[in-house]
Amino acid sequence: MDNQFSPGKVPSVCSFCYGLSLLLHVCNSIIMSQRTCLSLTMVVMVNSSDPHGAPNTSTEESLDVMKNPVYNWSPKTQGITFSSIFYGILIIQIPVGYLSEKYSIKKMIGSALFLSSLFSLILPMAAEGGEAWIIACRAAQGVSQGSALIAQHAIWVKWAPPLERGRLTSLSLSGALLGPFIVLLVTGVICQSLGWPVVFYIFGACGCGVSLLWFLLFYDDPKTHPCISVSEKNYILSSLNQQQSSSRTRSLPIKAMIKSLPLWAIVFGSFAFHWTNNIVLFYTPTFVDSNLHVNVKENGLLSALPYLFAWSFGILAGHAADFFLSRNILRLNTIRKLFSTLGLFLPPFFGLCLVHLSFSFYSTIVFLILTGSTGSFCMAGLLINGLDIAPSYYGFLKGVTNVIGMIRGLISSILCGMILNENPESGWFKIFFLTAGVNVTSLLFCLIFGKAEIQDWDKDRPEQTRL
């Protein structure tokens, strides 16, 4: 049975929308590369960053001090430096989410990416200036990155046909998973051969180049883009006709949002997703070190593998979601709940398997990869569900849900540190058991109250206003 948007449809792989998604994919890869690289360069930036106080002397002796300046920063200072970028991200997301619906996305993302890249270029100089300067530099970079990561969601309100939202959004968002994978693979080699400052110069320069490309290729609306074909433009506009909005002239329906159970389902889902994601992000290298006892380079490679598979699963989820929808195999609401279930249930399940069923090196690696990668199925579920229920306020909703999710993520990382500090041996079971409880509870709320239809508080009803 053909769907209502079939006539005149442009093949996705040849469309300008697909190219735009690839461009955003690169932007997200650069942003996450710039965010992540400090976690590995810190190993050679300080006298000893080993948590057990046992530096890798063979690595230290092989590094040229001229290429790799060393600073006497305490673990507390290192922790503040790591977390400072998140403070910048947290304070900017809700304001940017609101403003992204009213101002030029082209200027917001292009400028934010350029500023993030500029801060990456000057970070080695900031490190020379002292602890306060590098912390301030990272916080300012967080403001820039938070702006780019949130503003981009508003793009798909005007650029993504409903039957292609899954693949377009998952392809663009999966760039945030490819970035850390690249960083974990190449940073150690660059530090040894060229010095740790070059890591920031390379990713900063790449970001500047991509921001220039962004300003040249992207336009806020398919109506005004000079390069898009007429057939694709007509297809996009016709498929989005029923979701036209005048959100630029309306105030936020805060009371209706607070009472909206489908919105709260997204909030609870984001809570669980970020809870799990932060544990994987911060503690995978620690788990590898404490359980597999490999050197730093091997740790980097093993810690990178989950990101590679998460990148693949995210893209696969988007294509599968669009396939189910376009072939009328499943309803949109069922699709969102299916992939939310996979993304929230599988990571803690494989995490418990990682603790209890890993009897060899290779079984440990398999479960480690599955624990760290299956959460990306949420890209075709709760992570884009806001676009289904309230396209007019999608940017604002992403800002709110991301802030709530990131706060919970920071709580989870702190709590995990306390658990491991108390009992490193049995701590991993407690962590994954607690994660399972958080995820299953949130998932049940999503399954009961989650929706994929535009809510009444997002619909334009001018005829009712005149009565």
C-alpha cells in the first residue's frame, strides 16, 4: 500500500536532505572530537594522571618534553577541567532551544562550531596560562558546543519529510558517536609523534574548515536554497504541509507542556538514556583497566570499539524505522516505542551479562561492546520523539530534556564513583543492577504514556481563537 507522500518522492541517497544530514554528521563528529580529546591528552599533560598513582614510565620516557609540556595539576584540578565543559553546555541549552525556533539556524550553528574550534586552537595556550585559563576555555567551549548540538534539532522541522526523519536524524546524530571513536584511535599516536598540543590544533583546524563549509552549503529553509532540485523542494514542502506552524508568533504553552504525559515520557526516557550513556562514557576505560589489565594503547582501542558499533547501530535504527513506516509495517507510535525499548533495555541487560557471563577475554569484549553500543537504538525512538509530538517547539523541548538528562547523567557518574570507591570488586554488579532499575522504570512510563502524534497544545487553531 503506497503512503500519502509517495508521489514525487526523491530517493534519499541522492537527495539534498541526505547530504545535509551527512554535513551535520561531520559537524557532530568534530564537536565530540574536540570535547573528548582532552580525556586522553591529560595522560601526558600532567606528571601523573594514573588514578592509582603509578605512571607509565615507559610512555613518559618516550615522549619529548618540548613537544609535550607537562603540568603539575592535582586530580581535583583535572576533574574540574573535565567537567567544566558540561557546565557551559548545561547553561546554554534551554535558551538556545527556545531561540532556535526564532532566529537563523545557519548563523547559530556555523558561529557556534567556529567558536568551539577557535577555543580548541587556543587551549594549549590557555594551559600555559594556568589552571583557571584552561577551565575558562573549556567552559566557553561548552557554551559553543551546547549551542550547536541543540540548535541543529530545529533543522528537521523544515527539512525532514516524515517518512525520512528516522534515517536523517540518526545519520546526523551518529556523528557524535564517530567522533570519540576517532579520538580514541589517533590521539595516542599524535601525542607520541607530534605532541599533545597538535591534537587540539588538528581538530580545531578541521572544525574551522567545516564551519566555513556549513556557511556555504546550508540554508534555513528549502524554499530559499539555490542548489536543491525543484522536485525535492516540492516533495519536502508538500510532505510538511500538515505540520506548518506559526510558533514564531506564539508564546510557549508552559502549563500545557507540564501537564503533557507524552512529554514526560520523553523526559523520563532521556533521564534513563543519559544515566546509562554517562556511565559508559566515563567508566568503560576504568572497567577495561580493572578487569582486562591491558596497556594504555590497548585500553584506548578496546574503549573505542563500543563507539564504532554504536555509530553503526544508530544509523541502522534510523533506516529500519523509516522502512517500517514507509511500508506500513508498524505505526509510528509502535516504532518509537520499539526502538526506545531496545535502547533502554539492552544496555543494562548486557551490562549484567558482562559481570556474570564473561568467562574469557573475548566474551568480555563482546558484552562490553553490546553494553556500550545498543543504547544508540534510542536515536530512532525517544531521542526524536519530540519532533513527533511538538514540531513547533522541538528545539526548546530538546534543550529541556537534554538538560534534565545531563544532570541525571552527572549524578550517575558521581554515584558510580562512590560505589566503586566503596567496593571495586562487587561494585560493577551494583552499578548495572541500579542502571537496570532506572531504565526499566523509565521504559515502563514511556510505553504507557508515550505518543507519536502532534499534541493539542502544538496545533494551530486560528478558527477557535476568533470565536
